[in-house]
Amino acid sequence: MEQFRPRLCDAAQQMGLELSAAQQDKLLQYLALFARWNSAYNLSAIRDPQQMLERHIIDSLSVVNLCGEGAIIDVGSGGGLPGIPLAIMHPERPVTLLDSNGKKTRFLFQVATTLPLPNVQVVNERVEEFEPAQKFAAVVSRAFASVVDMVSGSEHLLAPGGRFYAMKGKLPEDELSALPKGIKVEQVHPLAVPGCDADRHLIVLGRDA
């Protein structure tokens, strides 16, 4: 994966991110594990490591400084996106990766152990059934079906004053107009992802005061 280091560093620089050598190493190790486990564990429909770098890792890095502070949970984490890049970039933040698919959580545990990422906890449970000991300041999702489903399925995980962070492509106006009572859109960040021409947005939601 060493051949991808220049592209990773260039994309990070374009997004205003400084990657230490250790962070570069961990992101490339993650990419190598993702590529190796993908065929057996079906982590992604993308099979080419170059495309995995572009469409998964660089895409996830676009939100690493937009997801508030405090403990994070990545709901429906799948192959660890954006949770693993968040954990690598913010080693001081506790990051929980939640997924109901046992194969995917086995992969996530392997990543957290191999890199290693001591700030990561992996949970194999359905989001509706997970009852954490402490709630989260940030509930993040990249591939959840809809913003409405994300909020209704995971509101019990959100600490008072916490925020939802939903990564989406085109701005889903219809989904936002259907948000449940008591939930409001606080910010919408258009994301400039190097090498990606498609629309990307991060939607920040909170509870009404």
C-alpha cells in the first residue's frame, strides 16, 4: 500500500489536514486490511484498493474535524467508515463502532487490535437494542438508509446536548422535511472531497432546546 502514501498525503493537505507519519501508516495499514478482508467479508462493492482509498478513506477524512468533541459512536459502521479514520485522527476520543453484522464486527476488531487503536470499542448489536453504559456526544453515520431512520433508531444513544452527524451525498431535502418533532438541522456542511465530483454533505442535527 506504500504506493498510495503520496495520494493520501496530497488529499489530506487539500482538505487542510496534517497527517503525522504514524497516522499515515495506520491509514495505509487499514487500507491493506480492508482490501485483504473485503473479498471474504464483503465489506464493500469496491474491489480496487485505489478506489477504496479515494471513495472510502479520503471521503471519511473529509469530516474528521467536523464531528464535535467527546465520545463518538459510528452506527452501522460496516467496514469502519468513518469510525476508523476518526479514531486514527483523534486518538484522544473514545470511538465505538456498532454493527449488527458479525463478519463486519470481526473485521473491525481485527483492525482495532492490529493497528492498534486503544480508543476503539467494537459492538456487534442492532442499533435499536444497544444500551450503552454512557451515552455519546456524537452519533455518526455514513451509510445509514435515511436521516429519519438514523435519528429514530439511535436517539437513545445521544447524550444531552449531543449531535447527530449524517454523511450524505446529494442534500436529501425530503428526508430533512420529515424529521421527527424535537429534532432540528443545526448545520449543513458541503464537503469538498479531493477527486470526487459528486455532491457530498455532512448534516448536523440536534434536539430542540
